Amino acid sequence: MVKSRFQARDINVTMESGKIEPKTVYEKQVVFWQKKYADKAKADRARVIEKAFGFVADPSKYERSTSYGAAKYVTSFDVDDSTGEVLDTKKTLILNEEKIKEEEKYDGYYAIVTSEHKLADDEIVETYRGLWEIEETFRVTKDDLEARPIFVSLPERIEGHFLTCFISLLIMRLLRKRINKRFSCAEIANCLNRISCSNEQDNIYLFDYRSTVSDAIGESLGIDFTRKRMRLNEIKNVIAKAKRGD
């Protein structure tokens, strides 16, 4: 669901001379809603509300470092700005139901303001998503692929380290596209790291991990990850098929 409007807005601009002059700018405002964003917002808030319930039950357990965002859902919650401690732990605290309901109304909605008013609504939304994917790429490279910190010092080894990370990122992106982006990069990386097998007896190998993620990956690549046991020659055939790109 996407809606937009063209709007004029008056702003004050500081000129090179230092003089402030009023100007009128024309912008396009685009608002869209998606269920996956709504589901994510609800899930994120549920985790914060769970912490807020804990503070209502026992204010003495409040810690600013581990409770970001939770305090806004609690009324009469006074905290010492310098120490982060609750000023009156005996005070009766109440969960702010009105604030929770107010925030729930906007779950899944995003608003974009742009000067590119000639672009179609869908183009603007896709451009926004592209920017988000760029930001996510940095996070995935750092967290999931562990590009930093670097434990080598020679220039050629540093280059080799980042080349390996970026090739892994490319494979991750292609794989995620193959499964229609049903799972995050973190979920895919965790799944691939856990897929393993051990020799049970003779040439029979036991696969001890399976999930909805591995099933989706296997289905997209033509590999049956649902099988609990495989013979060695079957495993070699799968590897050979993958190398040929069949």
C-alpha cells in the first residue's frame, strides 16, 4: 500500500553572506505500509515491553545499559541522569498502555520525503529499500562475516581477507535472492555454519542439523537437506554437481 502527495514547504536558508532568507521548496511525500515491517515492529516492541514488565515488578533491577527504550512504557519512572538509578524504588509503577496503543497504530508505516517529485511512487520506495540494503551490507560484513577486527598485518593478506569477505557477501546475497529473501543474512549464515555430518558407520554419514532455513536453501539449490543419512558417494555427487553449477 503506497500513497503520496506533492507539497510546498516554506523554509529558512542561511546564505553565504550569513543572511537568512525564506525559500519555498517543493517535495514529494510518500507513505507506504508493509506487513513484514509491521511484524518486525511488533516483535521488537514485545521484547522491550517484556523488560518494562520486569521494571514494574521490581524497579531496583533497572539498568540503563540493558534497558534501552523500556522506560518510556512505564509511568512515574524517575531516573537519576548521572547514575542511571531509579530515584524511588518503592514508588508504584504502571505500564503505559496508552503509549503502547499509540505506537501500535504506526506499525509497518514508513514516510519518505524527497525532492525527486518526478519519480513514480514505486521507484522512490525501491530506492529507499536500496539505501537500506547498502546499510545492511555494512552490518552483515562486520557482524555476520566478521570482516573486523583484522588479525593480519601484511597488505596482501589484508587485501586477501577483505576479498574473501566480499566474495562471501556476494554468495550470501545471491543465495538470499534464490530463497526470495525469506530469511535474513544472519539466519542463513547461522544455518550454513551448523550444517555438518559425522561418520556413523562404514560409508554412511549422519547429518545432525535441519531447519526451515536449510530446507529452503536445499530446495533452491536442488540439494536434499531433509535426508538424515547419506552415503559417501552420494555426498561426493552433490559436491561435484555444485562445482559444475548444474
